Amino acid sequence: SCPLFWTEYEGHCYRYFPINKTWAEADLYCAEFSIGIRSAKLASIHSWEENVFVYDLVNSRVPGIPTDIWTGLNDLRQEGHFEWTDGSSYGIHSIPEEEDCVQIWYRHSSALRSWNDNACGRAFPFVCKIPSLALD
């Protein structure tokens, strides 16, 4: 089960925050929602289906207003070695290039929810992710 205002998908809870924060600010903001050993982080995305889910979650909160959002993917610790803030492995998309932080990038010319690397100091809305609590 998920906390109030969070949406469950495949064993995790997600919440969109329509406030502009730098990547580091967004990462810290997510951490404030950690519950015990369940650590909240900027969303990690491990499949095309999860990518679509995250984007559709955002679009359901801000219908008709496409927006770019931060993800938890970054290469801040080692240039060129991208990893997720939750420690999970990266491996479903092509490697971004010059910048250190990665966003889901929406463009009007395409329905694709593609990824873009961007300067970590830029401010965007974001999605946090936390493991859901299994109900026994």
C-alpha cells in the first residue's frame, strides 16, 4: 500500500511534485518522504512501461501541459558512469551525453517520452518513488 497522495505501480509508490527544484533540491525533497527503512528517491525507471507510467502520472496531474521532469539518473559520482539515486542499475536507454542529470523530456513534435541530460542546476518538477508496503 502507498501513503496518501501516492500512486502504486509494480511494487512501488510514485508521487509527482509540480514544483520547480534543481536536481539536488528535488533529491533532498524526495528523501523527506522516507518511511523507516523505505527510502524515497527521485524516480528510477527500469522499463518502457514504467517510463510511460511515470509520464502518464505527470500528465494526469497537469493534463494538456507537457512538462519536463527530473529522474534519479545521474553521473555525479563518476563522469560517464550513470546510476540511479536508489542504487539500482542503469540499462534501458542510450547513454545521455554532456550534462550530469537526466530528465524525461517531452516535445510537442513527438508523443515520445524520451530522456535528455541537462544541467543539474536547472529547475524542473519531479517524481519521487518509494517501495510500497507489502500487505500480508
